[in-house]
Amino acid sequence: MATNNSPIVETQMLIRKPAKTVFQAFIDPAITTNFWFTKASGKLERGKTVTWEWEMYGASAKVLVKEIIENEQIVIEWGEPASTVEFTFNPLTPDTTYVVIKSFGFSQTGNELIETIKDNTGGFTTVLDGLKAYLEHNINLNLIADKFPKAVSQHGQ
């Protein structure tokens, strides 16, 4: 989907689960809350806007679902200013899926753009790490909550 020369953040991870399982982990907040946000107003559905919350930080985001291709791709728009995030699920075998997350459409420039790219790269890498631990080993590593603990960060509340 990203076609112009603007910066693109790309993160990826092999998940040792079928594409259907990995896809559902992003669609269904009952699963996603085990590795990413803490609360959601509903499942992802094309054309629908949902709210994701990170209660430990007092933060939330409106997420507009632009496209869903079952077990293959999810495209959302989110953030202020809005950017696009594309999740692609590539089955390598019946029991393994290569997940690629691309974030693009940034309107920031200069140092603000550099910070946004750093935040997106680190954030989506952490999401994929948490996804892998949860789906492959049924462990919630608390990666998102522990990324910015109150005692050491201005991000914590």
C-alpha cells in the first residue's frame, strides 16, 4: 500500500502458529490485550472505528480499520496526526506465519519525524516480541507495561 517516497517503518517476526491464529490475535481484543493494549471498544472490522487503551499510561487511540483481508492483511489508520499501519500475515508453512508490520504516511519532519520513526520501530518490535511469547508459549511478558515504568520514565503516569 505504501507507494510514495515517504519514510516507512518496517518490523517483522516469524510466529510458529498458523496464519489464522496469528491474524485473530490482532482482530480479537480478548487475545490482543495479552500482548499489546489493555482494553478495546471492539473487534477490528472493515470501516469501523475502535478505541484502544493503554490503561497503565492513561493513553488511548482511535483506530479506523481501512482494510481487512482475512488471514492475510489488516490496514488501519491511527494517531494524531494520523498515519497508516499495515499488518501482513504470510504463511511460510501450515504452522508458521511471517508477520510484517509497516507504518507510513507520517506528516512530521526533522527531529519530530526521527522521534516518530524511533517510537514506531521500538513499539511495533515490542508488540511482535510479545505476540511471539504469548502465542508460542502462552506467556504474557508485560512488555508494553514494562517499557516505560513510572519510576524511570516521563511516559509513565
